[in-house]
Amino acid sequence: MSSGYHTSWKVPPEHREDPAYRAAGRRMDFAQAVYDRRSALGWTTAELARRAELSEEAIEDIEESGVDPTLELIERLATALEAGARIDPRTSPGFRFEDHAA
């Protein structure tokens, strides 16, 4: 039984090293980074899709953690989002888009 309103999930260390678990984490970090940057710019999914030359459904799939972050896709979205991409597996989240240095 949980206390309060939050449930605490305990993930055994051996599961954290499972390739499927790590891949899901990458997709989730990527999805959150795309959503955060798009939202910060005040864009709709349609606007990002237009700028990235992707379908709106593709952007929705990305933001729902349904797409693996390939280098080609990261580059395309970084250009469309007018940002650089930072990947650091030592941090959480391990992926984010950042403004270009001035």
C-alpha cells in the first residue's frame, strides 16, 4: 500500500541495464526534449512539423515516446527548433535541446 498520493516505483539495478529499458528511457528523454523546446517557442505540433518537413503525426509519435532518436532525426529537429542538441547519459534527462550560444 502506498502512502499519500504518490506511488514510488523501485526499479531493480539489473533492469536498468537492460537494453530495452535503456532504449525506452532514451525515447522518453527525446520526447520530453522535443515537447519542451516546441512549447518554449510557442509552436504547435503543426508548426514544428512544417519547419522540420515531417508530418504532424510524426511529431506526435515523437512526443509520445514512439520514435527512436536517430542522428538524422536529431539533426533535423535541432535545425527546425533553432537549437543545439545535448546528449549526456550521465545526467537525467540525458537529452535536451539548447539555444545556440550567442
